[in-house]
Amino acid sequence: MTTSVPDPSQKHQRREHGLMLALVSPALLVILALIVLPVGWLAWQSIYHDGFTLENYRRVFTEDVYWRSFALTFEISLAVTGIALLLGYPVAYLANSVPKGWSILILSLVVLPFWTSVLVRAYAWLALLQRTGVINQFLRYLDVISEPLALVHNTFGTVVATVHILLPFMVLPLYATMQKIPNDLMQAGASLGASPSLTFMRVFLPLSLPGVLAGCTMVFVLCLGFYITPELLGGGRTVMVSMLVSRNVELYNQFGAASAVAVVLLLGVLAIFFVVSRFISLDRVLGQK
Amino acid sequence: MTMKRKFGLGCALLGAVGLTTAADAAEQITFVSQGGAYQQAQTVAILDPSAKKLGITINQDSIPDAWPAIKTQVGSGKPIWDVVDTPTGYCLRGGEQGLIEKLDFSKIPNAAAMPEAYRNPYSVSYEFYSSVLAYSQKTFPKDAPNSWADFWDVKKFPGRRALRNHPIATLEAALMADGVAPDKLYPLDVDRAFRKLEEIKPHITVWWTSGAQSAQLLNDGEVDMEMAWNGRVSAVAKEGAKVAYTYNQGILQSTSLCILKGAPNLETAVKFLNEAVDPVHQANLPLHIDYGPGNPKAFETGVIKPERAAQLPSEPANAAKQALMSYAWWSSPAGEAAEKRWASFMQK
């Protein structure tokens, strides 16, 4: 067909796009007004205080307090991500391989703590881990230990509670990815004589890797910004970056000093996203496809 | 003190009601404190009686940490608050930065009659609390630790310890542990204090950040002794926990009243300031909460019974055992440098 009349389907599509944009615009405005502008304003303050200044950034990059906090934050985030993967993968695998009713039960159990306040969970861990807590008292009752173990008010307690809070962010993307791996592939592997473990290693595991990467990225990035858990369970020594941010507001009495720390962390996170996106499409990390 | 809970909404509503009915009839001010049981106690003991006596309306607001709000309000050029009750250090710092009005004590006779250590050019002591040495009576049924030297003596007093994750009062305690007399602390020998703190650091289980946390640590037996605010310890003791504290070598701290620079009702605010530190109103405060009056004359009014007075941090005999915090030192450059040094001490 060679007519000059525009393709009606294209026109229709354009109108639909316009409608979509109109529908989305209130949400966009809210995000712009409540997130983009304030965050931008805070970032601006980090370089502008009675004139342009890089003082806040000089401090972040020269004083070793900051360096130690960033290092500790990345160490904790890595540890949490690793542990969450080790704990989360079998759970997701199980949920994927059992009948539907069971998988719903397993996933509900994963998500259930998610609906409890982070603060409540931090205190619950305190009740379990502290000197007079359930675990220490039980171990002493069994005569396994004579002195209570230092399970909390340190990095250990922080990591335990953080893993607990972030586990759903590992399990859910893993499960979503595993759901999409066709079962026929396993059966094909088996019919060709491969043992179950070989099929798993050669077929299932590689196909689940996008989920692993997605889950790890989510957990790692969320962990970088943890505040209340290390504050309550870290004993004061576990100073993560978010705590530096809050401390700097008090210490320097201006937002710029705190904002610079946040900007550096944000850039760090963006860098991580950038590196990860070289290996995997970001859409998948964010659960779009 | 920063953990007192908000009940600002209720107050704001009450204030708004008061505003519509009495605004054109009477003078008014907006008063800001830290909320919670503390602000309620003030309302009964000080604010309502003052409003009645002066014939003014006191609109209340509350905020756990007033400092950032003071900065923004005054910075905007049109503050809405008049009088703020906030840790004395902020009043001083605010005064130096031009955020707080300089007081004319000739118009505030009640404050002028107070000892000089209880006021400064920008503010007047409003109430006292103390950073004290608290301990578990289960661990120490007798021969309890009674000084910061005892707290530092891990051989004679074995047990788990906690300190506040903040240099204010903690450096003072370290120096007293090292033998400095409570009245000879200032200017603080910061190097010496940090050296002494390095000594106890391995034996500190928790560096607490909030008053609630310090109470929980003591209540659950998570630590055997710690530095804590007297009101927090007595609250835990009232709940039945076997805990106690000593005022010996406590660090006496205060919040003060100050007036925002360019406050909308400056003259009424000054009148209120004078009334708020009136000895009788002040004497009523400890009848409702475990804080001591900011005006020591309150103890001469007869309103506070002797057995109650003995429990209060600013009662003269108790005050004599303690160190009076110098907010002037803490807001000096040396004090600010010490505060910044704390972070690197903690993370080493």
C-alpha cells in the first residue's frame, strides 16, 4: 500500500502515549517536588555555603574517620550479601520446586517479617543475643559455655539482624528468576543421563545467575544505607556511613557536611550499578522483565 | 534529653484553640520545649501558672532537637517561635552566631538573682539533670562503685560497662577518674581525657546513643555499671529494677531558656522568661518529674519537701558533690575541636 494517509495504528499509538504521560504526570510531579528537589537542594548545600566550597568533600576524602566508615560499610554489606545469598538460594530453590500451595506458604514465611517494623526486629534481636538474652542463657543452661558470648553490641550482631531484614530482597528476585527456568531443561538433562547435581550445576545454576545478581545488588545497595540496626546493635563502635551523615549534622550544624557524605555514597552506589549493568540489563535487576 | 517524646500535635491544637479565643484580647508567645512527659510537667508546674499570672496566652510547640529549627527560623528572617527550652550549649552557640537575643537582666530580676554560673548573656538555666554513675545492685549489693576512679578500676569492680557515645560529660568523667577535682575541670585537658578513655575503652561493652538505650542496658542487666542521666535511672528503679546511682562526681547539666533573634513577641517573651524562673514555679517542677529546678532559690520556698529535694540533681548538697558543666567551654573552639575528635577516637 502506498498512500499518503498516515498509518492509523501509529496515530492511535501516539495518542495512547500522550494519555499515558498525562496519567503519569501527577506521580512525576510528586516525585519531583518531594524527592528530586529536596535531594538536589541538599546536594547543592554540600558545595555551596556562603560561596562555593569543596571543604566538605576535602574532609570526606582526607580524614581517616570517613575512610574507615566507608570501608566498614562496604565490608558489612558484602558479608550481609554473601550470607543472604547462602541462606536465600536454598529457600528460593525449595519454593520453586515444591507444589504451588507449599511455595505460597514458604514465600509468606519469607515476607511475613517484612511487615514487622525494623525497630521491633532490632529489639527482638537484642532480646535474643544480649548477655541475659535467650541464646546465652540457653547455652549456659546446657553448660556449653561458662561466660556469656558477645553476640551483640558489635559488628556480628549488626550483620545478623541486617541479614534477617534483607533476606526477602534476596529470596524474591531469586524465586522470580527460577520460576522462569523451564522444567523441560532439567528433564532433558536427566534424559541425557546427567545426574541431578550435574544438571543443577550445568543448567539450573547458570540460568538462575541473573536472579543471583539481582538479589545481591538489591541487598548490597540497601545495606549500604542501613542506619537504625547498626545504631541499636552495633554498640557504638559500628559506625556505618548513614550514621556519619546524621553525626555530621550535629557536629557541623549545617547540612552540607552531612550531604557531602551522602553524595559520595550515592556516587559509589551509582558506580556499582554501572559496573553491574555491564554484566546484566538493569531492567532485570529492578525486576522489570 | 533529646529523646523526650513529642506531643506537639496536641499542644499545637490546644494552642490554636487558645489563639482563636484569646488572641485579640491578650498578649501571647510561642514556647517550645522537648515534648513528652517533660513538657507536660512544665505545663502544669510553670507554663499554666505563668500564663495566668501574666495574663498572656502561651502557645506551645515541641521538637526533640530545636537547634536546626532555630537556625532555619532565624535564617528565614521571620521566626515564629519566641522562647525555646534547649540544652544550654545551643543557647550560647546561637548567641554567638546571632541567632539568639542578648538578655537584659535588669528586666529579668528573677534571673539576675540567680548565681552567675546559672546564666549567661543569652540564656537562663531552666532545669537541671545530671550524668551520673549508675550501677546494678544485683552485681554490687554492697561496696558499689562510687566515683569515676571506681568505674575505671576494672580489677576492684569487675563487670560490664557502658558510656555515652558522646564527648560531653564523658571527657569530664575521664578527667575525674584521672584525679582532677570536679571544680577544677575547665578548661578541659582534652589530651589527658582521651588518654584516660583509651584505658577504659577495651572494657566498654556498649557506647550508648539514646537515653532509652541506656535505661534498657541497665534494666536488662546487659551492663553492670554505666554513665546515665539521673531521670532515666530513677525511672528504671521505679519499675522495680535493682539499680541505683550516685550523685558523687555527677556532671550537672542544664537546659536553658533563650529567645530567638527577632522573636515576634519579644517584650512578652522577656516577661515570660522572668516568670518562668520564678522560685515558686520552679519549685513546682520537681513535683511532677525527676528534674531539678534551674533556679536554686526554689529550694528555699518550702514547696519541695526535704526528702524529695535530696533526690534532685540541683539540690545544693547534691550539686556540691558534682561538676557543673561549662557550656561556655564546650561551645568554644577547643570544645568544638574535642567534639570532632570523638569520632576518630570511637573508630580506632
